[in-house]
Amino acid sequence: MYLNKVFNKDCVELMKEMPDEFIDLVVTDPPYLINYTSYRLKSKTIANDDNDNWVEPFFKELARITKKETHLYCFTDFEMSAEFLIEIRKYWKVRNLLCIPRKIKGNGGSRIFQQQFEYCIFATKGNKNKGRKFNDTKILKPSETYLKDKRYNAKEWLYRLPNHWHWTTASEFNKDRLHPNQKNVDCLKDMITLSSNEGEVVFDPFSGSGSTLIAAKKLNRNYIGCEIDKDFYNKILKRLS
């Protein structure tokens, strides 16, 4: 009753209805708690972006419905990342903070240094030896010098990727984008390819414009989406169809 569907409701309420250990992978871009508004798009503020009341119950329920050996990719703003990290660490092992270039550099308002990247918390459930392993991918090739050095017996493709994802961008930027914080489908496809297999369930509780769901569908994964905003929910349905 949940697979390959999008729900227009509060994601915490949706998760309370879902069974234990149901989800194989979580890729999501939640409200950053910064009351963000895009002046370029003249967009409305994102629901629940002005408070952190939902953060604790959200990660508690998310931990319950995810399987014992799962990966979590959670986009965040550096300024408020601690709010997420405190709760994530109760249930997952935080492995790294991915640094992914933005499509258009700049922004930052009154900040002295303009923001060039999006940040994504990567965390895992399960211990180091028994947790889910990354899938082999062909995302990034080693340098020719490394490949030719016989001391390393180098593989043709890197199996350990850097936390600076310089080969992609996190965000979409065009005047016709459907959501002020719309993420790049190709970037999300890399996350899904690394951390899940065909037929498994990818969950995005803050679906926004539906980019995670599109990426999962393209990669033959089952998906579950949730979006509280009725307007964005309708755009997701149109985009998926």
C-alpha cells in the first residue's frame, strides 16, 4: 500500500503508520530551519522551516522504519547541521559530511564568505563489519598515473570516493524549476546507486519537487515519497507521470 506512491501529509504521521524495518535507503532534503525564501523565484517559505519541533520525533520514527543495515543521506545547512546531527547520532553512525558544489555559486546574504556548496550528512546503521557495503560503480576513475603504477594493482574505477563530490552538482538552477531548493537528479542517482539495489525501497519524507523519487524510478527502485505542501505534491505527481 506504500510502494511507488506519494503522500500529501505530515511525514511523521505517515511514518507512524508504516511497519518496522521497512525502508532500505533514505535520501532526503528536509527544511533547514532557516526560514528560507528564494528572492529570485519570489517563493513562499518552506513548511516547518521556521521551527525544530519536528526534528526529534522525525528521526525517532525514521530510525524505526529503516532496516538494520541502511544508509542515510540528509542534506543540511552548515549553520543548523548540529540540530540534525544530535538526533541522527542517537540511531545511526555519522560517517561523513559530503560537500557537493552548487549549480550557481554565490548566495549567503550578509555572510562574508559566499556559499559554494551544499552539505549532506552521510550516516549508516549497523556496525563497520556487518553493515551494508557500497555497490561497485563507475562514478569516478583514478588518475592515469595511479592506474599505471604497478605497486597499487589499481582498479579501473574508484571504489572509495572522496567526500568532496566534485564530479556533480547538488542543485538545479533554472528559472523554470519547480521548487526553490530543487536537487539534481543525477546527484541523487549516484547516492541511490551506491547505497541500494534494484527493487529495494528508497524513502524521501520531504519530497519537494520529487527529484529523489524520479532518480529512484529511473534506477528501478521502489520509492515512497511524502510532501506536506499540496502545491508541491501536485507537481510531484505530474512530474512522475
